[in-house]
Amino acid sequence: MRSVALLGPEGIGRLLFDQTKLFSSAEGWEPFLGLLFPRGLMLMDFEEHRLHRRALSVAFKAEPLKAYLAALNDGIAARLAQWRQGPREMLFYPAIKQLTLDLAATSFLGAALGPEVEAIKRAFIDMVAASVAFIRKPLPGTAMRRGVEGRALIVDYFSRQAPLRRERGGSDLFAQLCRATHEDGSLMTVREIADHMSFLMMAAHDTLTSSLSAFVHLLGAHPDWQERLRAEVVGLGLEPGEALPFERLDELRLTEMAFKEAMRLIPPVISLPRRATREFEFGGYRIPAGTRVNTSILFAHRMPEIWPEPERFDPLRFTEEAARGRHRFAYAPFGGGAHMCLGLNFAYMQAKCFAYHLLAGTGVSLAPGYRPPWQMVPIPKPRDGLRVTLDPRP
């Protein structure tokens, strides 16, 4: 298919800060995700999107986030203890992928996935792989068929669980959605809950897997910054093994800046597609109604006129002083406008929690000269699994 790219911060702003309903997110994502996540938030537009986003937003307010952080603290601490007891050298990407899926299960579902965990994990992997498969119909033996079958399994799981969770209640995201209401007071249907949960679970573990892999890769490649972040963690004055309190998240300022810089260099979603609902003009060009358009987050994040020495890892780009005067859409790893990622605060919270537990007792190093090759679509990942060495720290 043919597409027009609106490049740079102005292009991102034009596409995302869409107050005149010029661009359809649903029609932009439909060719990629329509058979796999047909009723996720990204595949909704305008008033329908606003209503569903409002209903879902209750699950990402401060009190639910505190409950999710408790689950993150327990899950991350336990898994890092296992990693420290294993071989010092490990493939980080598959290990963090398993951890983020498990954390999404405990934070969002309130319990481990149980005996179906491997089938559900495989289903999510197949659904994401199918999103960029060349054959777009679910023909036998194709990636799209595997993705569609994975979706059926996921929807069946959440559809069976939703009525049970509605009765049982709880503080996890799934329980919150089961009780969430539309503006008219009606509960979401079981199918709506299943569709939103499948999309949120995918987003919560695949994009975080990518971002945390980039984060750890860059900390391993820049031991000076790793030590600065470790000093910040130690400076919290918490006892070894103590959980990271929700109230102290904001004190990890350097950690947040380093995570932001990792997402600048390797954003979890590198491009955002839309479809024009009517004719418009951009950069002196007249673009017809119905045109597929996109914007490149990766391109904007590497523009040297905005980011001097754009390939260099420098978290200090995100100090208040350095960011002053920078275009508001020069940095957009979580999108923007009406479709700004709903889980943005959850992502920063999980990254800080992971960094806190990792750096408090472990160093991360890479082999001399090692540069992992990155596959950038559909979601960036190190092709070789990201080989790292974990070194215990007192």
C-alpha cells in the first residue's frame, strides 16, 4: 500500500494533536491489527474512543497504580533473585519478555495465569508477529492464521474469566475493567472487556520488553551512567530487599531521564499510521482524502538539529533546562493527543521499579565491542537476544 509520511515534530503534531478529526487511527491500524486486536483503543476513533478511554482510565489512577506497584515489587525482586543464582551470562531479551508477561498477569489479573500461561504467551507472540506478516489473510500455515488463532484463545480466556471476576472483585486492572461503566452507567460487555484486556496485555508486556531491553543494553554500554543510577538508588536509603514505595518514585529522576533517553534512541513503537478522512495540506503538498499517512517517531528522535549528536546516549537531554524550548512533539515514544498511551505512568513506574531492584544488587556488563543487532519492526528487539553478564554487587 502507498503511504505519505509526515516527518519531524511538526508532522507528529499534525497527526496526533488532531482536534478536527482529520485522521482516523482505526483505519490507519486496521490493516495491521484489524484481525488481531479489532477493538483495542488504537482501533477506535473520536467519540467512541473518548468514551472507552474514559471507562478504562479508572484503572490507571493513583490508587490502582499503588496496587500494581506492590505486585511489581514482589515479582521483580523474586525473579532477579533467580537470575542472580543462575549463570552470570544470560540472554536478557527472552528473560525480560517472560518477566514482563508474568508481571502483566499479576498486576493486571491479580494472579498468575496458571496452567494456560504457555499457551497465552505463545498467543501474544503470534499475534504481534502476524501484525506485520506479508500474507494478510489467515490462510493455513501462515503467520496470520497463527495470530488469528492466538486471538481466539486470548478472547476465550478473558471471556470465561470476566463474569467470575465481576463477582469476585479485586484491585487488579481486570477487576477494575469488569466494574468500569460507560457514561450512561452501563457496564462494559464481556466482549469489550476481553478485547481491551487482550490489547492492554499485549501493550503492557511487548512494548515494555522492548524498552527495558534498550535500557539495560545502554546501561551495560555506559557503565558511568549505570553507576550514577546505582548511586541514586542507594541514595534512597532503603534497606536491602525493601520494596520501592510509591511515594518515592519521583526521587528517581536520573533513572527516569536514562529510561527516556533509551526510548529516544529505540522507541517502543517507531511509526504511527493513520488515514485521512478528508483532503488536507502539509509542507506545501495537497494530500487527498482517503490517503494512508504515517509519522516516524524514530526519525524525529534522531534529528540532529533537535538532538545534537543524536546517536550518543545522554540522559541529561531530559533535564528541565535542556528540554526548554524543544518542540512538544520532538519526543513522542508514547504518542500524543487523544491517543496518548494510557499506560504511560505504569510504564515509567515499572521501569523505575525494575532499575531499583536490579541496580541495588547487580551490575550489568557487555562483552568488549559487543553491539547487539536490533530488529525495529513490529516492535524493536535485539535479534540475538541481547547477551549480558550480571555481576553481584554488595
